[in-house]
Amino acid sequence: MKQFDVPQFYKSSFISTIKNSRKSNDPRKKDFSPTILDFGSVKFLIARHFGFCYGVENAIEISYKTLEENPGKRIYLLSEMIHNPGVNGDLISRGVKFVMDTSGKQIIDWDELHSDDIVIIPAFGTTIEIQNLLKKKGIDPYIYNTTCPFVEKVWNRSAQLGKEDYTIVIHGKYFHEETRATFSHSIQNSPSIIIRDIEEAKILADIILGKMDKVNFYKFFSGKHSDNFDVEKNLNKIGVVNQTTMLASETESIANLLKETFIQKYGVENSKYHFADTRDTLCYATYDNQEATYGLLREKADFAIVVGGYNSSNTSHIAELCQEHLSTYFISSEEKILSSKLISHFNINSKKEIITENYLPNINPIKIILTSGASCPDAVVDKVLQKILSYFDNVKSIEEVLKEVISV
């Protein structure tokens, strides 16, 4: 796999050594069990897969090279390059300006952009409408394009299905940049609809089977389907694709439910003409990180720390998985660990940051699950680990623990 030129301050030799050791010992990714770092009075269970994925490293490399190669030029990002506050904050400190926020709300008016300005397309991609708008301004949207290759793979699969007269069902959050971009691309070739979860998939299944009046389709999916969507015609052949950061298991459950729906409606033999197999669009990095989380949760631990941006979809899903099994603290950086008694963390249910007291239980040893999302630098995970360690006496050195892990 390609090696990217990522700034050194995002890296951690400690974390990299652990990751490289696991890759060397398990090149085919058959073992999703965690790495156990035994410091004595505290043990960390580190996920088999976490941190920057291919698409994120690609976006970071392009963005920093763009800055380096264009001194004095005005450089814009359409919106957050990735969902990580540290990375976006560093780009802003270097003079990069955001045109929109993550919801698509305009920050800088389009009229302020000129043909000699540079506009970077974020890793989530962008819509056809914005691409055309940039072209009209004389700005080539493809020169500084950091769209994740796996997002583009979804777009290409959607286009192929559309040419075969399939309607595209997108499993995603309709307000997310990537989903908006995927929807914009898919409707160029096919009727399209966005569904959020398995519950919405069940509603769609009932409409397909005629158990629910088609009027309900326009009620439940208002603003989430393409123009002139015809329930009578456009729900006879479908293919399911996803926002690449959604839970892969949920996408598969949705696809299986809809496949069974068409089997029920048309029979086993005929169903293959009405439902397309799209498992090849699932993002490998999202899948690996989620499988690694399941591997973590098979071990006994006292609590979990999940590190990443609060608006990061893939990180939120990891936090949700952990929260189902044990106390979980979703933090954006080591700065959220206020002391040995207090931690400030994001509550995924209330969507607010809260402070919890006495998060470190008075037991010996404490076992802590530690992982991060695909847009979180390894250096931040390292700092979180070291800050937790600073609250314990007589712990082993990192060098000592590394020797134990590598020699296993």
C-alpha cells in the first residue's frame, strides 16, 4: 500500500512500533484481538486497528503539499478536510480558510473566490453542483482534490447500477458531507434515496411490499429522495451503498433486509434481477476499525477511552459500540483529561460535552480500552496514554513495555 508523507507531528514512534509489529505478525488481518500494554498498576488494551486510514493520509498529504507549493496564494477548503479539530485547526493556523461548515452553511461567500484562488476538496468529496460552480469561476475542482478513493468507489458503483436501471439506496446521515456528495453523484444516473438506519429500512420494505401506502414514502423520506421519485416505478430494482463511515454491520443488515423483501415479493429466482449485490462498496478501514472494536470488547476492562473529533461519524460509531458494554469516555484530545479525578467528554446521546468525576476507579491494576477514529493522529492517542500514566506511581517505562510487546 502507498506510503504517504504525513507531517511528523501527527506521528508517534511508540504507536507506530505497536502497529508495525501487529502488521508484521498478522499481515492477513486474521487476529482482531487487542495489544495489551502492561505498565503495572495500569494496563491499556490497544485496538488492533485505529487511527489514520488511507483516505485521511491521502487528504493530509495533498493539503500540506498544497500549502508548501503555493506560498502567498489564497487557499480555501470547501469544509473541514477531515473531522478532527486538531488537524483542521492546524490548517487554519497556516492560513487556510473554510468556505462552508460541515452542515453546508456558507462561511465565505462564493463571490469572494476568484480564478487564481486554490480550493481544496475535502476527503468526503463534494457535490456535482459545487464542482460546476467552481468551474464557472475558473477554479479547477480536480487539481487539489482529496476525495477518499473509497468514497469515489461508491460513486462509481452507484453510476454503474444507475446505468442498469437500479435505484440507489444510500445508507447514511443525510446531513453528512459525504452523504450529500454521494447523493449528488448518484442522482446523475439513477433515482436515489437516503435512509438513516434499519428502522427506516423497515419502513421502506413495508412500502415495497405494499404493506404501507406509498403516501407514507413521501412523508417519511421528505428531503431525502431525488426529484420526481416515483414509488411505483423506482422501488422495483435497488442497490444499497453506504456513507463509508457508517457501521458496516448495519449496512449489511439493511441490505439483507431489503434482499429478503425482494425475495418475498418476487421469489428467490427472480429476486436477483431486482436486488444488486453491493458488498464491494464497504470501506475496508471502517470495517477493520469496527472489527477491532469488537475484538477489544471481548476482553474485560474497567472503562474505554475513544479519541477523535466529536463530529466524526466513524469515531462516534466506535464510541457507541463501546458504550453498549462499559463506561466510555469520548474525548477529542488529552486536554480533555482534566485531572486524575475529572474528565471532560462528549455524550453521544445528548450531543453535549459533560464532566465526569472519579473516572479512574480505585483498583489495581486498572484496565483501560484505548482506541481512536480514522481521522485521529497517532500522536494524540500517545498523549492520551501518557497523560493517564502520569497519574500513577512506579509504572514501567514505555521502552520496557515495548520490549515486552515486541518480544511476544
